[in-house]
Amino acid sequence: MKNILILGGTRFFGKRLVQLLLEEGHKVTIATRGTTEDEFGDQIGRIQLDREDKESLAKAVEGGREWDTVYDNICYSPQAAQDACDVFNGKVKRYILTSTLAVYEPAPGSHEEKDVNPYIYPVTMGGRNDFPYGEGKRLAEAVFFQNADFPVVAVRFPIVLGEDDYTGRLEFHIDHVKKEQPIGIPNLQAKMCFISSGEAAAFLSWLKNQRVEGAINARSQGDVKLSELMGWIEKETGKKAMISKQAKDEDQSPFGVPDSWVMDTNKAERLGYPFQPLRSWLPALIRQLAVQER
């Protein structure tokens, strides 16, 4: 049994991760602002803190608390990363940072971890509002790998999808097609990669037992052109998508990238993780959401 802290953990794949860890018999504590209720009752411990405030974050180690594994799902800046390096020094055996595909720029090829090397990436300090999302995550990774005195692995996830996705990114497309509203997509031939919320949680749980450090890419097997993705939605809605390159801001697709945006998962696969094929779950999820939206 491991003593595990999750920074975040009340919704989406963080919530699924909590459930998996409980099923494995671990002692789980979640640390959040306390504004979102959870359904775990007395199965878990809770710490109320502000991840963006160092003094508040220190509550996670008050009273000599130490952790076998810390999952950090809510670190978005180099300053937040440095705060964690200071607070958890000597208090954690393994630190797993949730990072993102957004550390890479869209490009024709498939990104490997070495394409953004956090061990040598120049650090500029600042808070969450000082950087765009992708740059904030790049800098957070760089601070951890250059300054932490404990083992760190950064999981670079693509867009995570599921019926529990509170952002509604996939539903945006389904709803627009149903209502025959325009969708702004600059390049229908661009390829995208995704991962389901269930597999994102499963990968995080699996990773705690692996002897690996550094960045690691994680996504479902295979990718999909945006034209094919929209075709799946057209099939389930029975309507034709109205694709536009000149759509209003509110009609711009959350998937509307100028070029392909995919990454290589050979590192994770060499460690033995069997990713699910994208086509084994994404068309089914679209079908499920299309029915729910009716």
C-alpha cells in the first residue's frame, strides 16, 4: 500500500485516478481548494489548499507528512513548480506531473519527447497568468527537472476526451453539426491524437510503479484526420458539417489546429504499456454523446 497525494482529483481523469488507486488498496489524499464536492466519503483524506500559494501548498507536508507518490494535475507555471520543489523536498519518493501535448507546436511529423528537452529548456519565472498554456507547462517541466531533489516524470497527454469531460470540446462539434452551425477548422487534413479519460487515469496509476524519469508521451494508438473525425460526427447526427475557415470566434473548433498535432509513444510502449486503439473508443463515444444531446 502506498501513501498517495493527488493535487486536484475531484473531476474528470483525476477523479477516475482516485477510484483506481482506491481499488488497488492505496491510501489516497486529495488536495484542492475545497470548492468541488467529491463522492468518496471517508475512503480518502482531504487537504484544503491553494495550489498557487506556496504557504498554502505547505499544508500538504504539515505535521511531518511524507508521500510515496504525489500526482500534480494542477501545475501550470514555473513558479508553481518551484514552490512544489521547495515544499516537497525530502517529503516525496516520486512526483508525477500532468503535462500536455501543447508543449509541442503543431507540425507535420510525430513529436518525440526529445523535441522539447526540459533539462536544458531556459527557465523564466512567473505565475499562471504570465504565460500561454503550452509555455507555462514547458517552463513548469523545466523547473522540476532542473531543480527538484526528488524523482519526477512529466506525462504529456493530448486532448483528453470522455463523457465526463467538463470542457465539452467534443460536444461542441456534435452540437454545431446538429444545429447546422458553422465550425471553424483551418485544416481538415490535419491529424490529431487523443486519449480517453479512463486510459489517462489508468496510465497515471500504472506509471507510479515504473522506474522512469523525464518526460513521457501518452496517447491512444493511432491518429485521425479532422475530416474523418467530422465524418464520424456526421454519421451519428445524420447532418452535414458546415466547415468554415472564416468562422466567428465562438464557432472556432477547439481542435482547429493549422497542422497535424501528434506525438510518438515508443518510450511508454518500450516500458510495456499497451495503449488502446483510438478507433476502439472514440467513434463509440461520439455515438453516445450524439444520443445524449438529442
